[in-house]
Amino acid sequence: MSTGWPEPQPGWRAGWRLLWRHSVIRLAVLAGLLGAGCVAWAATPAILAGPAAGAAPLVTALAAVCVAGGAGQLAVARAAPPGPGSYPGVLGRLAAWALLRLRQLPWAEGTVLSALALELLHPARPWHTAVLGAALTGYLLATHLAESTTAPGEASAVLRGQAPVLAAGLGLLVLAAGSAALPAAGSGAAGAWLRAAAAVAAVLACGLALPV
Amino acid sequence: MPDPFPVPGDPAPGSSPGEPGRWLAAAAANRPLSWNLTRHARRLVTLALAGLGIAIATGRPEFAAAAAPAVLLLATWHRPRPGQIGLAARLTAARMIEGERSAVELSVSGAAEHSVQVVLQPAHAITPLPGPAARPGRPAISVPFLATRWGRRRVGSAQVILRDRWRLAEGSTGLSLPRVDCYPRPATQRTRVVLSRLPTRLGEHTARAAGEGAEFGGVREYVPGDRQRSINWPATTRRGRLQVNTFQAERSQDVVILVDTAWENADPTRSVVDIGLRGAAAAAQAYLNARDRVGFITYRYRARWLVPGLGQRQYYRIAEAMLAQDRDWTSDTGFSRLPRVALPPGALILVFTPLMDPRLVETLRDLRQRGFPVLVIDVLAGEPPVGRGRYARLAQRMWRMEQQAIRFSLRELGIPVTHWDGEQSLDLSLAPYTRRVMVTRR
């Protein structure tokens, strides 16, 4: 029975299925979603604050641009520039130049800094920041794997190799966030700064003592 | 195989693999590595520094927590890394035909546990193809590529990138890849133009004279000395006297292929030199398969030639000559009369030319006057672009009329001209001349 909607062509569906089988495409999609999720997660409390949000809409827009740029960077990562002996026209040369710029700009770094700036704009909630930190780490890993993976199964092999350090990092993240959520030992700005310095020292000490 | 067209300064064949010889098909070297932070490491540094900095500046320890995974990943930076690696590259096929695939087999030694990625930086007319990925512990990495245009050229260079297990540092180095000889892809030609007068040399073309060939010639009365097996018994029964079958002789011919490479189309996608060389390769293959002697002449302000020869070796000599024709040419206006040594008496001369050079047209007239049967295959593709000026259309019409006049004058001299666009089979263009023998008149 016809539903009234045009039936998708089998070739079209098969093409999408074939594309999805490429781990690089899956990783690129995952990186884009994680980037967008990080920005949304960090921006939501600030945006919901209404007129008191201040610069939050501007930073959100900047972060969204960075996520889109990063997604575009991953999308064109495999596009080959015109090689020697090619004779592209003016538009072709312009497109090649734009591709080169798109690949070189630090979109992922922009996304990270924008998300952290958004997180800074609203009141302290340690669990919220910890989730953002974990998501940003995942975003960076997915971006890296999407742009450097050349064979199926390579991404999972890389992640398997890094699993102990990632697990240690996440454990440290939970511990540090938990310590930040504890009631303050002292009151005032000096006490808060002391806690932050202690957390930074603990993270750095763990990093230096890592037996890898 | 000796170089048919030796060029001064070109090392002799058989030179050692270390020096830049013509037949260099392998390269090996120890290369120093330059190590840098990966983009991934730079991003992790950004997250770590930003998180820790915000934590210190604002007194919010949860930002230090957000930076913790990045800091721990960066802590794996201190690892031993090789200062240099050994690279050896060789081609799976150093000689190929346009459109064929080959691959660079790259061996990497001294990479330890680092993953190896090879990026081919292709030269002109070399297209890299997706190949199997490098796996740690595999001795060689294969990088396939496609040669899209004929010529003798280097494949390009290979950029070898080593990455550590944590993807924080990458070391890269490069290696210049060996040279490949890519021959023009022959067009399709199965039929052959055969002359009416053939030299008395055993071959595969049916001659008019009676002989010992396989082609039936007729029936005549038996004379003493005829072979008994050639008696035609049905005819003998009908006529009451012994009749024998006669056969036609099978001869070979001499063919000289002349390719005009002096003119080139402005549009690189419709090169008349490419069309001419592909047609010449097809003709050479077709006539050599029929055991004819084939010679080859290239014309580019001056002539270079190969004397006619037989067999597969001659085909490769012709192919080498085609590759040699694109280097170190000097402007020499001395070309007007082709030397006798390049033209055996009575040879069929096939000319692949766009008929743009008046000196070549004069040479064709001279050849005809010397009694050689000449067949011109016109490979002109396209017309000059029409300008915007007031007289542009007029100039285009004049150009067309001039081209028609050249072709008409050649036909008047008894030189047939047939057009071939390089796309379709050469048999179609040559069909009027391959259906029957080409009568040669002085």
C-alpha cells in the first residue's frame, strides 16, 4: 500500500549505507555531534539566564561557527587539491585556496576555548563542568581519529592503546570535580583560590607521575 | 636494449641504482626524521592550558578537573623516538601503458613501534589510488598509482610520516621516487592497409603473384613438376585432364610511420600529439603483428628515425622513441627531404599529422614525387578560438579554407587524407583503404 510519500531509491539507500560503513565518516559525524553537544551543554545555562546572559549569545555564535568550521574541515580532509599538470579555472583556484585555509585554521581549538568561555559565564556547578571536560576530550579524540585514520579498525586500535590513560584521566576528572563540590574549608576569595591551586597541583602531579 | 635516440648527457643504460640513470627503478636511503607536535597534541595542550589557567585565574577548581584527561594524555610525551629511518622504494612495474596501474613498494626499517603512513606527492600525470593501509610490523607498504599520460617521468615523492602510539608526536621525511616509462596507449586497429606491389619477402599479405600461400588463386592444367597433392580431382574429372590448384604468394611489406609532433593543441585535453602517438602505436602494433617491417619517424622541426625492423623488440624500440621525442629539442629548420636510409623502396608511409606545418606538407609532396605511397591520417582536433573582433568570423573562414586547400592539394597529388579524431577505432577511418589493396602509382 502506498503511503503517499515517495519511496527512497534503493541506489540512494545503498549509497548511504556504503558511506556509513566507512569508519572515517562515522568518526567525523561523531566529532561534529560531540562538538555541537559541548557548545549546547555549555551555552544552555547562560542562555536560559535571559538578559543577564551578557556576552553568552555572542560566544555561542562563535562556538557554533567553530563547530561548523571543524565539521567542514573533516568533510574536506580527503579532498585532493589540484595536482601538478591540472589547469583549474579562476573558481577552481579560489576553491583550492579556500580548502587550504579551511584545513589550516584551528577550528577545534576555537571550539574548546569557546565552550570553556561559555562555561565560565554561568555560576559554578562542578558536575556540569566535569561533563563538559569529558565531552571536550571525546570531541578532540574523535576529531583527531577522523582526520588521521587511514584503515578500518585503526581508530579502535588507537583507542584501545590509550584506554588506561583515558580511564585514569576520567577518574582524576571525577575526583577533582568531587573535591570542588565539597563544602569550602575557608570562606572568601582566598579560600576558593587555594582550592583551585590544590586541584591544579594534584592534576599536574598525577600527569608527571603517570607510569607510561 | 640500446637507446634508439641517445641524448647527450643522459647516463647509459645499466647504470648503477644509486645514480640517476635512465633505468632507475629503485631508490634507497637513510633519512633523518624531524619530529613535531601533532595537531591532536596541540589541541590537547590548548584544553589543558585553558582549563588550568581558568582554574587558577578564577579560583574554580572544576576547570582543572576538565583539563585532567588532556594533561594525562600529554604526560605520555616522553618516549624514545628514532632519529632516522631506512627507506627503500621500488616500482612493481617500471614500464607501463597509459591508464595502467603500478605501485611503489616502500620498505621502512628502524621505525620501531611507530605507525607509518605514506603520502604520495604525485608528479604530473600521476594519480594516487587508495591502497592497503600500513600495518605495524609489515615489511613493505604498497602505494598504488595510475599514470594518466604517456611520458618518461618520476612518480613523484613519498612523504613518510611516523606517529607514536599516543599520536602526540609525528616525524616526517621524504624520498624521491623512481622514474617510470609510460608508453602511449595504442588505439584500436585490427585491419591493415596493404599495397598492390609488395617486395619479394615472405609474409602474411596476399600478393597478386602466384606462389605458395594459403589463398586459393585458380585452376590450371598440370605440368610435369607440379606437386601431386595440389591436383584438383573434381576439375580433373570434369575436364578429363589433370588439373592443379594454384595459390597466391604471401608477402610482407615495409611500413614507415611518420608522426608530426611539431604542433600542439591549445587545449591540453585534446592534444594532437597524444592522438598521433596513440594512432602510431596502434599502427605499429598492427603491422608488426602481421610480420611487416615497421620504421618510425618523428618530426619536430627536424626528423629522427628508426630504420624498419621486425617483431616485438621493434615495437618497444618505437615506444622508446616516442618517449624520447619530448626532450632536448633544438630548433632546426633543415627538415625538407627525408633521408633514403629511413625509407625503404616501395614502403607504405603512414603520416599522423594535423597538417599545420607547411614544411611537412612540402615533405609529403616530395615523398609522393619520389614514388612512395603515402596515406595521411589527419589528427587535427578542434579549431583556433574565434576572437571577438570585427573580422574574427572572416579569419575563421579563411583558416578553414586554407585547411581545405591543403587537403585538396594533397589529394590532387595522389595522397589520400583521412580524418581520425582519436576516440573511435582507427579501422573506421582507414576502412576505405583496407577493404582492397592500395594501388601504388608513380
